[in-house]
Amino acid sequence: TTLGIYFEVVSQHNAPLPPDAQRFIQFSTVYQHSSGQRRLRETTLAYRWGSTDHMADLVTGFDQYASIALMARMAVEKTKHEPTMDILRWLDRNLIRLMARVAEYEKDAPQTFRLSPMFLLFPQFIFHLRRSPFLQVFNHSPDETTFHRCILMRENARNTAMMIQPHLRKFSFKGPPESVPLDAASIEHDAILLLDTYFHVVVFHGDTIAQWFKEKL
């Protein structure tokens, strides 16, 4: 089980954080060792507070896989008491707010929009999350929806990202296996595609490869 911990930071405008201020977090974990002993483990973390005045610090410390996992868990939690459309609008607002801060662009010139590699995958994850079975329940039984959401709330960041945006790999004679976009343009006659959605693995053979199978070559 992977736990997600959220902190709501409240700072008064008349009492701003001093420069280079540190924040400290301490976890106390009680567990039973294989020897039967009951043990207490203390874990203390220290990080420097980020500031919108120094966006470079925030950009370099951004983990888009962890961020989408936390956003997905918050969205799933909201499904308990909010309609789906409100959750989708909440995701859109947060994405727009983030992009407005971290992207480089000129007003009214979409062709100038640029994103740091640290944020490049985040909009894609939000795009797929909005259409995922974690939020969209059409054509899914209540049991399927509950199962998918339960697994999402327990898995780690990498597996969560794969559930939201499946991983597509291409195998061909042109080179080593490579990751390719989730797009019809990735289909080639002489290549094999492997789609890993975490819940399912799908193998697609191009026309030439499929013909070889039929001829038992």
C-alpha cells in the first residue's frame, strides 16, 4: 500500500515566511518485526519552502508522476460527494492555474506556448484522467468502478500513471523497443505494439507480422 499525505499550508499575508525557511515533517511508524518485536521508527524530513518569486526552485523539484497520483486520488475522493462534471471543472481549473505559472508564452499567441520537461507530461495525464474509468462511470458496472478506484488509491506513483495513461511500446526490426504515443500513427505494418494498462496487456500485430503468423513463418 502506498499512502498519500496532503498538507494545507496557510500563511498570513502580514507574516510571510522568511527567506530560505525550512519545513520539517516527522513520521512515527509503529510496526511488528518478523522476530515478533514491536518497533517504533522515526523518520524526519527537512525541505526548504518554495516561493513563486523563485519559480526555478519549484520547477526543478516538481515530480509530475507523484503530482498526478495525488491529483487522481483527490479526484476519486471527491466522487463520494460531488458530481463528475464539478470534478472535471476542478481538474481543468487546477491545470490552467498551474500552466499559467510555469509555462512560457505570449498572450494571444498559442504557438509560443512552451513547457519545461519537468511539466511536459502533466497535461497529458490530466487529459487521460478526465476520460478514465476512475471518473467516467458510463458502460462500467458499480463493481468495476469500485475495483478500479480501490486499486488507484493504493498503488504507487508509477503504476498510477500507467493506469491513467497506458504505456505503449513498439517492437520492430528498425531498432530496439521504444515507447510511442497513444495514437493511430504508431501503427506500422512490420511492427508489434504492446499496450500495458496495468489491468490488461494487449498485443497488436501489424499486417506483415500477422501474415507471418498465418503462414507460420
